[in-house]
Amino acid sequence: MKAALKSGSLGLMMSLLAAGTAMAETNITVMAYSGLFQERYTKAVIEPFMAAHPDIKVTYFPLPTSAAMLGNLRAQRAAPQADVVIMDVSVSKAGTDEGVFTKIDTSNVPNVADLYPDARIPDIAGVAVTFDNLVLLYNAEQVPQTPSSWMDMAKPEYRGKVVIPGVPDIQGLGLLLILNKARGGTNYLDNVDKGLEAVAEIAPNVQTWEPKPEVYAPVVTGQAALGVGYNARAQVNSELSGGRIKATIPKEGTIFQINTINLVADAPQTAAAATFVNYALSPEAQKSFTETMFYAPTNSKAQVSQEAMARTAVNSLDKVMKVDWIALAKVRDKIANEWRRRVLPASR
């Protein structure tokens, strides 16, 4: 009888301890990109974080675009459901202006002190968590020689074989800015006429301006021969496809695309969210994600392998065109209108 009572008491005690542990667990939600980004970020950053912080559980809420994320945050403004958001810098600026985010600095996220200067962006509440760059994608079987120019997409043999995410997508916008500079344009904030002329020359070859679900699949399958995309996803897709898709930075250069990490204002778990952001910006997390998905790190102390770094734009900084994404956001609608008026009709 005594043994049974002891056993029952022990069981009750264990149940209470388990209940106490469950009650002590904090849950945070990270809103970020779907697809490969979700898969790789979960393994490289979120799972190690939860192992190091067993009292914090992270739920990943995937969305396909930064615009969709901002729309979701606006809908939840009175009662936020997400704690942390990873999104493009230009959309992060809109969220900052609307008061959706809380400022990140060394007072709440100590690892900000070790970020590269370009990772701390004026008038943005968040900070850069990844650097990526634009690349020319090509199907290695249909295009056996590495293309040297973005304008190779205008060659007659690629009629109907080009896929480009068009403006307002940043990939199309980035292509426009690069070609505008290559053709002699001086200030993209004033006009991008030369870039529009160049893209209009490519337009007759464009199969679609809205590749779905994203641009890489049609190039991998051979439905398209050439395309415009981001380096990180291109590198991963090249591995997964056995090299059927490849990527290059053409002679006209490239641009950096910046993803920021942001703390949602009035979120349910601000302290735990800040702890996660600090980890996401740490040297170990930055190293892990760069070596997993080939985004260039934003923490200057990340000890990334030379092999992985060589697959980013870090070794091609002389080819990177500087873009003021915050200033550009103010004229983005104007550029989009010109794109619809001058580029889209050329593709018909």
C-alpha cells in the first residue's frame, strides 16, 4: 500500500512538474518567407535556437512575399499575432513609417553592435539579417556558355524563353536600375528612361512577368532558358537540380537585396522575441544560414567558410551597384506606372 502511495505521489509530482514546465514555456511567432527559405532557416537558425532556449518555442508563419507580410500585420494591428518578421528592406520602411515595428538597437539586441555598417539602415526600425544579390539565371543545357550580359536575354534565339519577375517586384526593379546605369543613366531617382528602353528590348522574349510559384522552376525544367532571380535561392536550386540551373553576375553588375529582421510593436512576447532576434544576428546563426543557403552574412564576426562565401556576392563587391532603397520607395509607384506604359506593351 505504502509503495502504491509513494508511486502515486511520485506520479502526481511528475505531472505537476511537467505542467509547470509547459506553463513556463513561451511561444513566439516568426513571420518570414515560404518555400526554401522556410525549410533552410528553420534548420539553420530556429531549431538551434530552440535547443539553446528550451523555454521558448518558435512557430514559423510562412508567406510568399514581403507585401503579403505587411498586409497581414496591418490586419492584425489592434492585436498582433506575430512577434518577429523577416522581410525586404523597402517594405520594412513602410512598416516602420506606419508604426508597426519597434526599434532594434544595442539596448534590446546586443549583437547589433557587431553588424556591418550597411546592416544598420537609417529610418528603419529593423536591421539587416541577410544580404542577397541579383543574378542572371540560365538553364545549363539550353545555354551551354555562361551569359556575359543581362542583354543576352534580348537575343532572338530566346524568344519566349525568358522569365522575369516584373515591377513592382524588386527583381524586375533591380534589373531596370542596373540597365539604366549601364546605358548611361545618372540618377535613377529622377528617371529610369534608359533602363526602360533596355528592358523593352528584352520584353518580346519574355514568356511571363509573373513566374509562379517562383522564377527558378521554369529554368530548371527547361520551360525557360534564362531568367532573373536571387543568388541564394539560385545556389540552392542548382544543388537540388544537379546543376541544371546556374547563375552568374553579368558584366553590367548586380545589386544587393537586403532582408531585415523586425520586432513587431505591441507583440505578445516582446522579451522572448528580442532574445530570438539577438540569436538570429549572432555570429553562429549567421554562419549557419550563409553556409546553408548562401545569403551573405550581416554580422562582421561570422566565420563563414571560404567555399560558402565564394557563392555569395562578397567576392564581387566591385560589381555591386549601390541603391538607396529607402529613397527609391518614394518613386517606386511612378516607376511602376512607366513600366506598365512602356515595357509591358513591348512584350505583346
